[in-house]
Amino acid sequence: MDDIPSSLQKIIQSKKSIKEIGIDKDLAKFGDTVTNFIYSLAKSVVLGKLDQRKVSRTILSTALKQSKMKIYAKTRSDAHGLADTAEALIGYMYCIGWSLESMAEILIEILKNYNLNDFKIEKLGAIQAFTHILTKIKNYLLTIFPS
Amino acid sequence: MDDIPSSLQKIIQSKKSIKEIGIDKDLAKFGDTVTNFIYSLAKSVVLGKLDQRKVSRTILSTALKQSKMKIYAKTRSDAHGLADTAEALIGYMYCIGWSLESMAEILIEILKNYNLNDFKIEKLGAIQAFTHILTKIKNYLLTIFPS
């Protein structure tokens, strides 16, 4: 059996465009776990206390729109579909070698400026943090899949 | 702000015994995300297809008993409490520097011998895989916290 990085590379090697990544259901499911982990890790580090948080579809769908990546979702997607696309893109980055810790660091850059003990402010911070990472992902993927 | 490894070290540095780790609620919550991620990753690699799976409390509580680590849970814990202890221990290992990929590799050693497309067989495999990693965790922690 291949090691983990080679296995993941093989699994996602067929992808030929950012849109193909954005609408992949398996990537969305796997990416959901990645997304929750990197956010829980980032929040724990900022708070100095272990925490766990499921990232809501409102946060992810808003961040996808703000990062101008709605074009990579299915046409006429609702918030659920847009969140799936955000998760698929994040899951893909893990598969091509971005570490979870490096992705959490990107979220931390933004989250550290917000009071995460206040639920409403945390939501705003999370939207900005995911907009930030999705924008970085877009810039990176456009170098691999020039449109 | 500290980097991620230093922050996590600081957060868990007060732990003085395996039991103290096993009954920590924050570690259990954080460890839940770690556990689901390492299992989803391991299963994806074995199947050669991305997957996502929430690990059930039956799997984790049975594995905790089989690895003879029930003594690190609260006395008179039910399956839910025992699963929390398994998750807390797994979460702790990530905090002290075991990578998620190395933990997934330990699960893969066992899971690769099971047909994960069959739900019942997968459950048996998952119990053995978590028994395997918890036993390794116990052996490691006993070198840090000799009883």
C-alpha cells in the first residue's frame, strides 16, 4: 500500500479544473472534516484553550462569495451547496500537500484579531478567516489550472 | 502569539497523570475532531477513495476496554464516557506532537486487512484499529507517567 501522501495524490490526480474540484461530493465530505479540524485547531490556539467547533454553512458560503469563488460551485447552488464547494476546495489542498497546521496558521492570522469568546464576533471573524484562506487557495489553484 | 506546537504544549502541560488526561472534557471535545479526521483519512487511503466517517462511541468504548485503559476513565462511565476518554487520549497525543498522519498510519496497519465496504466488517476493523492505537498510546504514556 502507498504511503498517505501518494495515496491522496492518486485519488485526486484526475482533477482537470477548479470547477471540477469545487463540485466533487467526495472532496466536500472529506473537506468537511478538514475544515472542522483546522478551525478547531486555530480557535484553540487563539483562545489558549482546547475547543471544538463545527463551521456553519453560513460562514463557508459567505466566505466563498466574498473570495469570488462562487463560479466554482454548481450553478444555482444554495448556501449548503456553496459550503460544500468551500469544503471541497479546502479538502483538495490537504490532498495536494498543504498541511493542516499551515492552513490553521492562515486562519489564525485573522482570528487573532477577533474576540472569539463572543459568539457573534466569532462568526464575523470566521467569515473573514475563511475568506482569507479561500483567496489564498484561489490564487494558488489559478497557477495550476490557469483559466 | 506562539506557533501551534508551542501553544498546544502550553495548553496541556499541566497534566500530571494519564487519568487526568482521560477525564479532561476539553481534550475529549478536541480529540473527537482528531479521531474523526484520522479515521476518515485512514479509511480513504485503504479504500483509495475519499471518505468521511464519524467514529461511533461503541467502537471507541470497546477499543478502550480491549486496550485495558478503562482505568483512565471516570469510575462507572457508560459507553459515552468511555468514548470521551478514548478521544481525550488521542487528542492529547496530537498536542504532544504525534502527527495526524502518523496516527492514521497506525490505523491503516489494521484497517487494510478488513473489507471496509461491508459496514459490519468495517466496525470490527475499526474496533481493532482503535485498540491497536490506544495500546500504543498507553505504552507511550506509561513512559511519561510511570504508575
